[in-house]
Amino acid sequence: MPHGAPIELTLYGPDDDVIAEYSRAVVPWKILKRAVRLSKTLNETDLTEDDLDSLAQLVVDFYGNAFDLEALEDGADVAELLTVLQAIVAKASAITPAENPTTG
């Protein structure tokens, strides 16, 4: 069964140079559950420090600890972190059965 497009993340250096790129197509079930729960609590216009910490840990875990929190905090763009979260949650939407049009 195809996994769909990979979810990608880039870490940048102090001069915005690309340090590393990560890609993952498979979303583990436990990551999906955490991402759905986190997305329901986030207010993207008023992110708290706790929100950002939870998001950062989710991203580190999703990429299998290929980098640590410090590397993520130093080199990630917050918009890309939110995009990773949205892409994980979108996978949930893709596996949710569509409503049967004959049942209303």
C-alpha cells in the first residue's frame, strides 16, 4: 500500500544555509494520535511556549530522533514545524472513511 508523499523538514544554519533535510512517508499510529490531539489544542495565531515545546518534541519523535531538540530549536523554521503537523493530521483525514452518500 502506498504511503503517499513524504513529509519533509529542513534544518538551517545561522546564515540560513541548509544543514540537513529529513523526509518520512510513514506516520506511526502513536505519532498520528499525538498530532491530532495537539492540533486540536493549538491556536496558530497565539502559540504558547508549551505549544511550541509540544510541537518540537512531536517533530523530533516523528523523525525518529534523527536530531535533538536543541538542533531543532536552533535550525527549524516554525512555519515548517506547523506544516509537518498539518501534514501528519492530513494523513488522518485521508484514512478516515468518507460519509456514505446514501445514508445522508
